[in-house]
Amino acid sequence: MNNKGEKTSWFVIYTRFKAEKKLCKQLDDDGYTCFLPLYTTTRRWSDRIKNISTPLLPGMLFVKTTVSEAHRLPKHPLARFVLREHGKPAVVHDYEIKNLDIIAREFDGCNVRVSQATHYKPGDYVRVKRGNFKGLEGHLTEIKGRYRLLVQLSKANVAFSINLPASQVEKIAPKKALQVS
């Protein structure tokens, strides 16, 4: 949805408990562009085993819309609030959405661990040049015979720690945040 040629950006909307998929479907039906990073996990019950899709970031949904529309999103019954930065809805960059998409596709709980971004100090900015995580970009946090790659979603204060062989990573210049004009 776009008002009067206003620029669209990605925003984080927090959802009610276990309402991510329902809210994503309803907002999609209303004409919004939504991104819900999901990963597949195997769940075992006493009578069956089933693969299910689970949100990578429980309680979070990403919506591409204008700032004025982002202010209206919390009025939806399944929404709680929009993540804010300095009193305005916080913008998530396209490359951060791309990183989340790559992580969700490869997430298995062993090689990728979720943690709070505030626990790390960023170092060199790197890109994965080959392997399952090809194209992923983030900050290098540790070197112990192999690289530990930290991909930060700074606006949502979330980070993923990924163990990668040193041969799969290359140092690049960090991306500058896009200026809103």
C-alpha cells in the first residue's frame, strides 16, 4: 500500500502470541507486502512425527509499507506494536531482509544460534562467498581456526552466530545506511 508516492520501507511489527502466520496472511490479503522468515523443524508427538514451519523470530513480522501506514499497523487485532527508533517506526534495510531469508532457508539449530546483538562488538564486515550461506553479510566476531560470522539485524536487536570455514568468507567494505530523502 502506497500513499501519494511515499517511499516504502521494511518495518518490524510485533504480533500477539503465536499469531505471526495469521497476521502475515491477513496483511497480505489487505495488500501489504509481508516477510515472515520460517524454518522447517521436525516435531515428535506420541502418535506421529511431523515437519512444521516455525517462525525464525517468534512474535516478529516484517512489513513493507510507508511510514504513515506503519503507524496504523498496531490497530490490527493480531498486532501488538511497531518497533520504534527515536519515536519513529524503525526501518529495516533490504539487505537485512535478504540475510534473514538466507538464514531461514539454512537454519537447523546446530550451525546457527540465535542471540542478542548487544552481547557482541562488531569487527570486520564480511560476505560469505560460497557454501549454503552464500551472499550472507555481517560482522566477524571470532577467529578460532574458522570464522564465526555474526549477522546483525540492528533495528530489531537480533543477531545470528554462524560457524563457517575461513575459506568461505571474504572481507568487504561495510554497507552504508541508505539516506531517506
